[in-house]
Amino acid sequence: MVTLLLPIACVLAWLPASPAIARSVRMHVDHVVTPVAMMDDVQVRLDWPAEASQGELVLTARRLDAADMGYHFRDLTWRCGLRRPAAGRWQCAGELRSGRSPAMALAVDLGPSTTRAALTQGRGMLSIERGAATPDDTLVDLTHVPLRWAQALLSQAWQAGQMKSGTLDARLRVHAPTGRPLDVSGALQFSDAAFDTPDATIAGEHLGGRFTLDYRKTPAQTTVRLDGPLRGGAFLVGNAYVALPDTDVGLRIDANQHKGAGWQLPVIQWRDGDTLLATGSAAFGTDTSLQALDLHAHSADVAPLASRYLSGWLAVAGLADLTLAGAADADVRIQDARLQDAALMLHNVDIVDAKGRFRFDGLDGAPRFSATSPVTGTLEWKAGQLYGIDFAQSRLVLDSSQGEVHLRDDVTVPALGGTLGFDHLTFRPPAGDAGADIRFGLQLDRLDIGKLAKALDWPAFKGELSGRIPNAHYASERLAFDGGLTMQLFGGTVQASSLAMERPFGVAPSLTADLLIDNVDLLALTGVFDFGSITGRLAGRIDQLRLVDWTATAFDAELHTMSVRGVPRRISQRAVQNISSVGDTSFTSTLQSRLIGLFNDFGYSRIGISCKLENEVCAMDGLHAGGAQSPGQRTFDWLPHKRGSEGAGFTIVEGAGIPHLTVVGFNRLVDWPTLLERLSAASKGEVKPVVQ
């Protein structure tokens, strides 16, 4: 605004002290230059009728540029009513327009010792005051000014940033001596501020704060110091989401930028009570990417950290509801956009997953990371739990070098009456576009399946789980296992292979595996599920099993009895009823079917059933009709029926002896959710006898 006043002052100098005679003054100026701004193609016209109390002033300019402040205007027009309230004093107020932008009101008061001007739009006002005794200084007052007015100044430091809403109040001193740096200093306050970037990787909303500002700019360098408290609101930077408390959070930033280079931040201070105290420095590239960081952080109370500072990263990892307790310190050093050193000092920290997937009690130690020379750290805990499985105190010694963290020695942790051991572990943190990478070997020895079933709220299984996974690899939210696991279950074995997990702690975790079942005691198995009793031995396979959020969504399964010498083959009436009900239109058919209610159990020669689950539909099959039984101590009874049309029947239970019966299924395509409901009803004894 000061630049606008220069040509006006020249025009006013032509007017006499008392304009009793009509006057008309016109002036054209090619260039007007001040330390703050410059104008081109300026025209001023003043018309003052004779004996009139005021005249009309019109000023136009093709261009006004305040390069240091980032402001550029085109096609300026100001039309105002000029009057002279006292000798040596002039006042003019009217509408100011720039191109097609909304009109603003500009009022100017030119006195012999002081120049004042006020620019208003709606509730916002920007006013300036300049004294003749200090021509290099201009006082600027901002009252409820929309933050969008500061967009041009913001773009000088952050080109991608876009102000969306909020207001600004400030009182600033602009010192602009000729040939010396521009200096802007003073106090400012903003409220309900919102901003973002076109790619939405950086954004903020409902932010408030009060700061002292010191801004200096030369042709070669810009320096900024900002110091004061933030209050409320939230902001996002990449995956880092910060939700500020309603109390003050102290912030100080010293920054400088050399022409053509990125910003350097030699001083960073963040003060959020006992929750987080951080000090350090940083450097950014010309594209605002983080190139260097040297930061120390201390938290005397880590409980609020998860909700205030870590929720963005935790949500990506599927740990949004994590709760923390204890204290911690951290050191991080990034150089050339890569993590070079990091250390995390834990002081009796408790970590609890609200969904019950895991917990650690009394974490202590200082794990460290180095991208170059070797360093050593430790990590220990007093107790823990994983998916309801308790594990005891343990201590890890961790070595790090060349960008990896290694487990120095094998670690064995008592769990479920047995042991769980890690024989190697390597961790590589995220770098560039690559995410975290973890590799380890796992040994399970005689884990009590009964305790595991109780912890996971499963039926009362009994047995042991043992196995060795020589190599497991976690990357891109997928955990893949080499090797397999063997479970001693119900007197038989269940072998798991091709194990893999996706999003193990994320949204809708999934598990894939192939299972091989051998010599399982059917009487013990059916007794656990209260399905009715079946004696004999069971074998089979479940291939391409896929669980999503621990619910089966796909598999190809075949289960069948085995011929084992000395093991009777009997099936109870209740088991027959349950098998019939689960199979929907299945029915029993024997010569003695009319007398089924007179017998508690029946003989059978073979039992077999298969199900291929896809898209919530189970394609069912059974035994080959009339299949011969092979002789010997242990032979397999499974002879799959050739799958036919939906209406073709298939045998599930093939009777033998007196009394005996045969169970035949007719519906080959069964709705999977309905099948699960019937299995649940059968296990609860809610199935009524059906005899056909």
C-alpha cells in the first residue's frame, strides 16, 4: 500500500491550499520503485470541481510486484473520494480492485508526519502506519484477516502449501531500508487454520497458535525464526499424524534458505509437557523431501504418545488401538535421506494391544541401529502374551551394522508348557520405497495344545505342537514360512505346510496353509465337539486353506476313515442324525431304517466326505459306491466319488454288519454360512432325528 501512495502524494503536491477553482490533474509514471515493491504503467487522475468539498481520485496500474513478500497484482484500479479535513492532511476512501478478484475497501490518511492506510474485506482488515521520522519502518496490523491473504507469502517458503481456512491477527514491523535486507518482526496469532498440498501428503486442520516472528530476506538468503505455543488441531505429514492436545505445545524453529537450495533448520524444539520433549536439526531438499535429521526425543510419560503422535504409523501396521505406559528416550540421525543411526531407550514400558493380540510387560533396554559401523543393544521384558499365549521373561542381545539388526544368540522362551525359540533374526528397517524386512528361524517344542485351545477359546483339544521353521520372511505385510509344523493331536498327527500370513496385525489378517491329517482318533475328536460318538481312525487333507480374519473363505478338503486292525467302527444314532442334518437333503437308507430308533449305534465300513469351498459355496462329494476295502492292518478307505451333477447322490457313511445303515447326500452345492450354522447346532445337541 505504501507503494500506491507515492504517485498520489506527487499529484496532491499540485493542488493549492484552497481549491476554489476547478482542477483536473493527470499523471503517468512508467515505474515506481520502493524497497518493498514496484509498479509499472501507473496512471493517476484527479478531478476537483470548483468550490466542491471533495474531488474524485482514480489510480490504475498495470502491474504491482512485491517479490520479497510473494505478492503480484495485475490491472489495479482504485477509485476514491478525496477530501482535505485540515491543512497538510488528505483523506481518500474507496473501492480497490485487482483484475477479477473480489473488491476490497482501501482508506488512506496522509498527514504531515504520519501516513496511515487500511484495507478491508468483510471482517478482515489490514492497516499500516508510517512515520516521516522513520521512513524505513512500517507498522502493519492484521485483524481477523483470512489466512488465504498470506498465501503468497507462504508460497515463498513452501510452494506446494495451500491455505484453506483460518484467520490471522498480527502486529508486525516491516523494516525496509534501501540496499539492506528486508526485516519483518513482531507477534502473530492464528486460529482454526487449515492447509494441505495437492497430493494430500501434508495437511492440517483446526490449528491455533501464538508466535513471535523474525523474517529476513536478501537476494541470496532467507532466514526465519518462529517461537511460541501451538494449541489444538491436528496435522498430517506422510504417515505421521499428530493430534495436538488442548494445552499449549511449545514450538521453536530457526530456518534459513540459500538461493536455489532447500531449507535448513538448525534449531528445532518441541515441548509437550511430560509427553514429548524433542530437540534437533533438519535439512530439506528443494522438493521439500527430508534429507537430514538429527533429533533427540524424551518422554517421561509415553501413555499419550500413541494417540497424539504415533497413530498414523500404528494404523498402517494395524495397531491403531495400542496403549502404552512407562518412559522412553530416542535418538535418530538421517543423512542423505537415509537412516544412519537410531537408538530407543525404554524404561519399564508396557505395551498392550486393545484387540488382545499381544502385550509386553516391563520392557527395558536400548536396541540400536547402525547403517555403518557395528553397535550393540539389548531388549528385555518381564512377561508377555501373543494371541492369548503367555510367555515368560527374556532378554535379547542385538547387534547392528550395515543397515541391519541381528539377534546375537539363540533365544528360548518358555511358553504353553513347552518352549518357543528363535535361532536367528535379522531386521532391516524401511528405506526409500522398501518397507521393513524381517527374517527369522523358529523352533516350537512340545507346546500344550490344550492350553493353546483354552487361550484362543477353542474346543478342548488335547495334544502337543512341535516343529521347526528354518526360515520365515516378513515383507510388504506378508509373513511366509519355510518348513512346517507337526501337531500330535487326538492320538494322530496333523502336519501344516505352505504357511503364510498377510497383514498379521493389520485389517482382516489372512492365513494360508496345507494340512495333512493322519491316524486321528475319531472317538476323541467327536467327543470334544459333542457331535455324537464315532469310533475309528481319520485321515485326509485340507489343501489351499485360506482364513480371512480367522474365518475360512476357501479350501479343498477330503476326510476319510482308515482301516486299522483292532479298532472298531461304530457310529452313534446322534452322529448319524447330525451328519444327515449338516448335509441338508441327506438321508439314511437301510433295510432296518424303520427300526433305527431301537438302536444306539451302528456298524460302518467306511466314512468319507469332501468339500471344495469357493465364494461361500461348498461343493460336496463322498465315497465311491461299492468301493472295495483293501486288506491289511492299516489301509485307507477313501475312494472319492466322481463328481457329477447337483442332483446325483453320493455316499457319506457306508454301513456294515447288523444293524447297519448308509448315509447318502443329494445336495452337492451347500451354502457355507448355512453349513456352519448346522455344524454349530449339531455340536449343541439342537438337531432332531430325521429318518427316511
